[in-house]
Amino acid sequence: MNPTQITTTLAPLVAFFAGLLSGKGVFGLDATTWTTVIGAVVGAGAAVWGAIATRGTSLITAAANQTNLVQSIKLQPDAPQSLVSATPNNVTK
């Protein structure tokens, strides 16, 4: 999924869960407070996921798994050993 798809999917879900939790009176919080709490959690999760998904290893693995689109990926000779060892076998090292 691209960032726009994620945003347009999460926005109604945040509103839904905020309404659900406020309707149930969970912790005595209203819909505005629940929207803020859930939105903050989702925002923090998106930031963490962005950091994980854009690591070099993740990007190379994602590209290498697109075998119908990517023929090969070549790493620089001075690539860190941790990246080389974590790279899929169909990548030229």
C-alpha cells in the first residue's frame, strides 16, 4: 500500500473506533478525546513503521521480491557486511 491508501484507510477507522469507544463510555472519555488518543497512537505507529520499512535491508528485500519487475540488484562493493548478509540470494553482491 502507498501512503495515500494507508491514510484514506486509517482515517475512517480512527473515527469508527473513537465513536465505538466513546459510545461504550470506556474510561469515561468522549469521542473527541478518543479521536485524539487513537490518532496519536496511529500516527506514532506510522512513524515507527516508516522507519522500519525504509531501512536499506527492507528496501532491497522488497525490490528483490518483485521478480516479475526486477531482474537484479547490485550492491556497492563497500556495502556494510550486515546489509550483504541480510540481502536475498537473487541480489548481486
